[in-house]
Amino acid sequence: MDKIIEVRHLKKVFGENEVLTDINFKVSKGEVVCIIGASGSGKSTLLRCLNLLELATSGEILFRGEDILTHDMSNSVYRAKMGMVFQQFNLFNNLTVLDNCMVGQIKVLKRKKEEARIKAMEYLEMVGMAQFINAKPNQISGGQKQRVAIARALSMEPEALLFDEPTSALDPEMVGEVLKVMKDLAKSGLTMVVVTHEMSFARDVANRVVFMDSGVIVEDDLPEVIFNNPTNERTRIFLKRILDDR
């Protein structure tokens, strides 16, 4: 398999608090890996380390075989290759939908304006937001903002896309529209690492599910194993609680 990301012995400490302990996992090209676990288990911190928004305390993060923690690639160039979609959308409120999807291409990828516009339109079309190109983020719904944020990340044509709980800030009726876009992306072969509380998405769409608890990876297996026959007691307790709540 063509490995895009490999994490080895990753550790992250905030003050006295060890948030990630000896994390090891790989993501191959075209894989959809969902990371599940209770709040505070280290899922989002792991994603932020992968994107260099947090600096790991120790360990290695290999991107296509290069350790990005020691490699001298600029953060913005690396983040263009490893896109991220945030819980709170992180759109520029003073820019239109179209400009939000163009600005990174022009600044980081040095694309000409017209090329950036064509690329932005292609992805806004793909997520069903082409008719809103002149709107500002405060004029559209949460689900629409998240679809624009996905189009913005795709406009950079990343090799992998990280999603940090992309539906958790949305009203329930908007969750479906964002999950549909993500399912379509998974079908298209995009490499995705998704931190999510949406268990049905993890079960139906992921190639692998990683269960984290207290800063460690407890289990990493096929969705049918994790959901139907988990080997670890902690995984069983977590899933029972989550699925009973639903």
C-alpha cells in the first residue's frame, strides 16, 4: 500500500498532562480512517499534531516517508498537502465564499487568480455551494459554512484531508448534508482521517476505525470488528454507552 502518513511513538505533553502516549498508526492512499472515543481522549490533539497546529513532544510523523517534525518543509506548504476541516469552520468572515476558496491557492500555491477561481468553482460546485459564491459566511447556515470549508480545503488539492469533528457544531438537520459530501469524497478515493462522534458514518464509510481512550490507541481495526466484536473491554463500554444514548 502507498503510505501517506505514518505516526511512530508520538507523545504530546501539556505541562504535567500527557495527552498522547506512544501513538502508532498508518494511513495509506485512498483510506478513510475514523478516530472515535470520548471527549478528552486525545483525538483532536492527535489531528492537530498531524497538521502541525500543535507540536508533538516526541516521536515521528512521516508524510510520504519524510519526518515532518525534522524536515524543513514550510508549515503552510505542508498544510496545503495535508488539508484540515475544523469543527468551527474557520472561514474568513470578511471574504466571500468564493474568495475564501481562492485565497490559500493564490498565497500558498502561487496560482494565478483565474486558475484559482476555476479550481474554487469546481469544488464549490461539487459540494453544492456554487450559487452562494458572493455570500459572506455570516449569510449562510452552519451546514453551508462547513461545505464551503470542505471546498476550500479541496481547492488546495491536498493528498489527505483531516476532519476534526466536522458535524459537532451543526444543528441536527444540517449534519446529513455535510456527511453526504464526506461520503461522496470517500467514494472518490480521497485519503481521509476523520475524528467523529457519528458512529454510523464510521461504521459505513471507514476502511478502519481507531478507538482512543486516555491518550492511547486502544484498538485499530476494521469497522465490523470494532462495532460487532471489539477485543478490548474499554471499546465495548464506550460503544455500549454511545449506542444506548442514541
